[in-house]
Amino acid sequence: MKDDTLNSLYIPNILIVDDYGANLKLLDDILRPEGYKTRLIPGGKLALLAAEKEKPDLILLDIMMPGMDGFEVCRRIKENPDLTDVPVIFISALGDTDSIVKALTTGGVDYIFKPFQSEEIKARVHTHLKLSQQTKELREVNATKDKFFSIIAHDLRGPLGGFMELTKIIANESQILTGEQKKDMNETLSISAQNTYNLLENLLEWSQVVRGNTAFNLQNLILKDIITGCVNLAAESAREKSISLNIEVSNELQVFADSNMIQTVIRNLLSNSIKFTPNGGEVTISSEPDENNMIVISVKDSGIGISDQMQAKLFSIDATTKRSGTNKELSTGLGLLLCKEFVEKHGGKIWVESVEGRGSTFYFTIPFNPV
């Protein structure tokens, strides 16, 4: 596993399935010193249960086992949509062509003959783990590309189209419009322009992240100063909906973070809270240290809440979570993807707690630097 192509923080989990204890121990002795996490399974049925519970990164599978042979185990694994992409390497003393063909047609990616050599096991395991990781990365790239084009094709074209139609009406029919109608149209144009600008800003920033072009400059920051600046930027949007913005953060609290990234996270969470909170609501930002030398920052609103089904998809690149705000504000879900990228860049995590109709609270953690 000593290769730059495998992230040093990534510890692959390998399921080793064989009814012969000596083989389990031998394979474990070969792979565990390489830095892999191994799980030894003495039978086919137990292997299925273990695979469903923890979704391994790779499975080493014997064929001749009592109760359920390796062919059946592999077939059932590949029928499970959550496990279909897990590579299975057969390890068997069976050397006939029919067994090899059957192993590969049931979903196996490789076939190693017993008695096996330790260097061969290491090389093949490493190769298939690397291929699996590259496949996952390729899927993420494709999902990112699809998301990018979807935003351009639909979410950006929509507000721009409405903007153009309003400008045509104002240009061609301004003489017959009342003062109140002109005022309403100007307000609509202002909101549309702001929504489009916010979308473009997130889109450009997200493209920088995807390409790895975002600078990362860690420094000591006064958290309340950062939050106050973001609240001031959001104040006008909140005022238009009569939403009160509250800050419950100590003046002395410091964090060790990239200022631009943390501001982007807070701005997006604030914007979402205001967007999905009805007129007259409330949004509160607070913070507290946890036991892991991190600061937990929360953005709580009294808004419409989020369903359990949508919560599960909020931070996924290949899921659609866009919906309109309480005043028809534009939303694409792109801001939350940025938040996730930037929080994880700091070694933190982001999550949400919400009940439909009773508001939402978004939490994220960043490193804590006590005075």
C-alpha cells in the first residue's frame, strides 16, 4: 500500500473469507503489516452479513466452503446495489478453466491460485484497490460535471430569462405602467440580479475548488469578527423578511482557519436560513468548544425545516436538493457543497438537525485556538 496514489489517510478495509483458519491467518499476516484493516470471516453466510454491515473496500474469497460456496457469495454481493462496486478476488486451489470462468462471470475481478505467494497477494490487492479508488474518483468527476452543466442549463438560465423578460416589459411598456407597477418590477429585478450574482459567485468558487485552485491560508482569527461581518452582509436580506439575526459568540474566541473559506461557509448557511425562514422569523449563530479541540458553530433558524429524505442528500454532489425559498428565492444546493468542501479542508465536519415545520440547525466544526 506504500504508494502516493493511495491517500495516506485512507485505510482500506479488506474482508478475507475462507473456512480454513490457517489460510485466514496467513493472509492476515501478509496484509495487515501493509497497513490494511482486515476482517477474517470463516464462512460464506457470515461474509454476506459482514459485507452488508460495513461495505468493505475489497474481498478475498475462497470457493470451496461448506454451506455456501464462494460463487454464491459473490453472486449475492453483486446483486446488492450497495456492494456491486466492491472488487472480489477469488483465491482457490481449483485450477480448472470452468472454475476460473465461473468466478469471473459471477463478478470476480481476479483469480489467485493456492498455494499463493505473499508478494503476489500484495501486488494484486494493491492494484485492485487503486483501480477501485480511481473508479470512484471518476464517478465523482462525472457527477461534478453533470451538476455544473445542470446549474448552467437550468438554474442560471431561469433567472436570466425572467430578468430579460422584465427588462423588455419596462422598455416597451414603461409609458402605460403605473408608478407602483414600476416599483414592483424594479424590486423584482433587484432580487433576480442578486440571486443570479450569488449563484455565479458560488459557481465560480466551486469550480476553483474542483480544480484544486483554491488557496488555503490558515491563521488565528477572532470568530465573532468573522461572523459579525457575514451577518452585516446578510442584514438587508433579513430586513426584507423581518427576520432577526442574533449572534451568541464570545468576543475572545479564536479559531485557526482560512478567513475566506470560513466566511463562505457562514455566508452560505446564513443565506439558506434566511431563504427558508418565513417573514418574522429568527436566525441565531452560536458557538462552543468540544472535547476534540474544535469549535462547533451552529446556525439555527425558525424556518420550514427539512425532510429526513432531503437531509440524507444535502451534501451529496450527485443528488438534487434544490427548492425555492419562502419568498420564491432561488436555490440549487451548490452552497452546501462548497460548505462541505471548505469545512473538511479544515479537518472538520458539517451536519444538520431538522424537523419539518420546526426549523433547522446546521453545525460545523473548525480547529479551536484558545487565547
